[in-house]
Amino acid sequence: MKSIGTIRTPFAAEAPNQPSESEEGEFRIVLSPLYAAGLHGLASFRYVYVIYYMDQVQRRVSMIVKPPGAGGREVGLFASRSPVRPNPIGLSVVRLLKIMDNEIYTSGLDVFDGTPLLDIKPYIEGLDFKEDANKGWLKKKLGAK
């Protein structure tokens, strides 16, 4: 895999655990000009998947993790959204605000400034929502039935 651009965020030392539409600051994806033609039609979508290489994660991978906000509960790495993974590939869904030339402006991203971009895909109504999805182990934590 190779980087096709760079993600620009206000986060240098700490980033949020999840993307947030209410996060303050400027969030941009600067796509390499080689790929700019691939943005044709993307502006018609409200949300996009942003796939990136978490190159600044420096912790050792563990197969058992304690996710933030889980009250100390331990779960397997693959049952979590921990950024510390064997292959540090990140995925965020963000609101697409506008596209100017080879730059995509989005709502808040949960990545460090300078993160390498691997891909962008449109979030498509009807394809990217599963009505029978559940909360898994989070069900007990959140008190959901």
C-alpha cells in the first residue's frame, strides 16, 4: 500500500477516540494531485469513509485490551476499536463539507496531523447501514436491552 495523500487536523500529541461532527478546528484531506480526478462525483455524498495508516501509534500490540469508557472491562483486540493493532489501519466516517481542487474538508477526524491517507470511499445509504446491528459487549456497559 502507498499513501495517496495526507490528513490535516489540529491534533499533534493527542487525538479523540472517535470522530466527532462537533469537534472544533479545520479538518482536511489533501489528496495527491495524481488522484484528484478520482474525486469527481464524491461531493454528491454527505459522508465518506476515510481509511488511513496510523503511523504515529507507538504502543505495543496486545490481544487483550481495556477500551476507554468500558469501566475496566477487558475484551479481545478485535472486539475493540483500539488504534493499537497488528496492521495499524484506521477507518473513520466523517461528514464531507466541501471539496476544493484536491482538498476535502470534513467534520472532525480522530487522527494526528500528517497521518497518511490510504483511501476514501463514499458512505452510501442503504449499503452502509445494517438494521440488525447490535452493541455486542457494549450492551451491558451502556445498559441497553
